[in-house]
Amino acid sequence: MSAEDGDTATIFSANWEDVGVAADVHETEDAYQVTIRTTKAQPGLVLHWALDDWVQPNDANIPAGSTKVDKAAQTPFPADGTAITVTFKKHGSPNRMVFVLKQGDTWWNNEGRNYIVQVLKPDVDSISSRVLEIEGKATHWSLFQRFCLVSETLDQADQLGPDGMAFIFTWLRLSSQRQLDWYRGANQQAKDVAHVQKHVVERIGDKVRHSSDRWNRYLARLALAGLPRGGGDGDQIRMGILHIMRDHGIREGHRPGIEEHFLEEWHQKLHTNTTPDDVAICEAYLAFLRSNNMGEYWRVLWDMGKLTREKLASFSKPIRHEPKHLPHLIGAMERYLWVLKTTHAGTDLDSSMEMAKGYMDDDLRWVLFDILKNRHEWWVPGKIADARQ
């Protein structure tokens, strides 16, 4: 859509709820007007911004009261809560504005990927070629880096319409189906993995609710189905496995105890790159602890995560040993499984119910918990039909 005869058209819109900032781009007959506003009171907030790949803007584009810093400009948000507006003439306009936010000594940078306001409408080829190049050539790559790039690309894809959002859906579906690498020389702390998963889920959820294109909303909803929930207590993933090992006499590092190579190797993976695979590993480990049948371990690994001996050994922190039968760990591992599910298992019925129960009335909540408790009974399909009504 373009603007003529003095009219304006909104060609880009984004809302970053986690930092309380939103942006719009309006097209007039001869210019693009970028408006960045706060959605909540944030005294002392400063916009640290530049053009394209951090090119310092010209003086003509910098609002009054701004200062130049290195390759950027810094513009304070007005104390009365009004917005910052930057205008670019169509001739010579940048492709995009990039920015981060500063408040005192605190910075927000969109998980290291910057916030982007797309001034000129991109095309699908420019987005896809950039993603494919990074996916194919990055030497340090994992779900963490992929979700950061999804978050960075999402607003541009939404601006493109269904073709752009279909690319996001296809990209994430290939990832969830293990057609793209989850482990390629990258290490991330569990708390950072949990945070970025939650961030990208919330951003795509925002597109489900607020995208102006109904097909974009539909495709964004489909994309959510293949994402882990995120959030939860990421630190507890890292520390929980250590506490289990220490509390139950399992050797860890230089600490004396039962030699259990499987737990030591899994512990190293959990510390450096936790993923939804860890839910399948924990379920398989519990199946083995309950049965003392190694066949159950390998069956559950395959059924839940399509994991094989070769796949486990290919992790950046490989798991090469089979577990020992230590049934005294069953209770602790059942509790640890819940920790993993709160971060990784967004499609798991139990964790989804726990997260949603506060938004239901008492009758519906009782019915749904009854269904979950008796999920294998013959009468459950009829009960589900009643609950939907």
C-alpha cells in the first residue's frame, strides 16, 4: 500500500512487550515517518539507534536533543511519555532502523540481535537467503541462536504478508522435525535457553493475536505448535541434575561416589545446551529405572525423540554410555522431569494444563484434571467432547 495526495499509510508495525516499546512506519507521498513510543512509564529511557547495519544517521535525520555516539545516535524519550519520531525522505531512505534501549547502566538488545524497524518493505528472497546462509555456514549454532534469528526476522516476515509468515512456519517446522541442526559447536546456559525460548514464543503469540493479515495469524498459530514453551526455571535445569547426583551419592567431578558415566555425560549436556531432547532422555531413563530393561530405555528414546545411540553420541556434549540401574533415583528423576517439561514441553498436556489452570472456572478445571488423571480410560473421548462444549 502506498500513500498519495497527502494521505499516510502504515507499512510496518511492531510491539516489543517485554521492554514496553512499540514502533510504526508511516508512508507519506515523499517520506517515511518512523514513530517509536513507550507503552509504559520508563523515566530516563534512551533510544540508541542507527541505520541498516549500524551506520550513523545524518544530522538531518536526528531529532533535537540527540547526541552522536560512535556509529549511532542517542535520543532520550520525552519525559511526558510522547514518542520519538524520525523522518526519512524517500530518496536515499535506509532499508531499516536498528536500535537498542538504555536506562542508566542497563541495556536491552533483544537477546543480542537488536530491535529492527523495517523502513523499506523487504522481499522473501532477501530474508530467506540471509537465513539460509547463516543456517548453512554458522560454526556455532543451536536452537538458541536459531530462535534469536527468528525473533529478529519475525516483524519483516509479518510485513511481507503470508509469504513471509509461511517462511517462518516452514523454517520452524523443519527445525522441530530435526531437519535442521540442534547442536553445532554452541554452548548456552540453561537459563538463557529458557529465556529466549519464552521470548520467541511470546513474539509469535503476539502475531497470532495482532497481525493485520488473517493468514499471517493462521500461519503464526501453526508455527507455535512446533515450539518449546520456554520460561520455567532454567537455572533449576542446570542445578537440579547436580543436586540429584550429590544427594544420591553419584560421583560428580572430583567428588567420590557411584561411578555413573551416563549421568555425568547427560549432566554436561544439560549444562551447555539443554533442548527438548532432554525430556525424551529423562522419560527413557525413568522407563529403564522402573523396569531394569535396557530395551525400554532405547524404545522410549526413539518413540519420544527419535533418538538413537548414534544421535546421542553426535551431540556437542556426547552421551555414549548406557545408564546403570539405580532405582533409588526414581522419585528425584520424576520431579526433575517436571522441571524439564516446564521449559521444553509446551505441547505436553500436563505442563500445558498447569500453566492454564488459573484461567479456568472450577468446574472446567475439575473436568480437565479428571481427563488427564484417567487419560487411558475408554470413556475419556466422550468426556473431552463434553469439556469442549
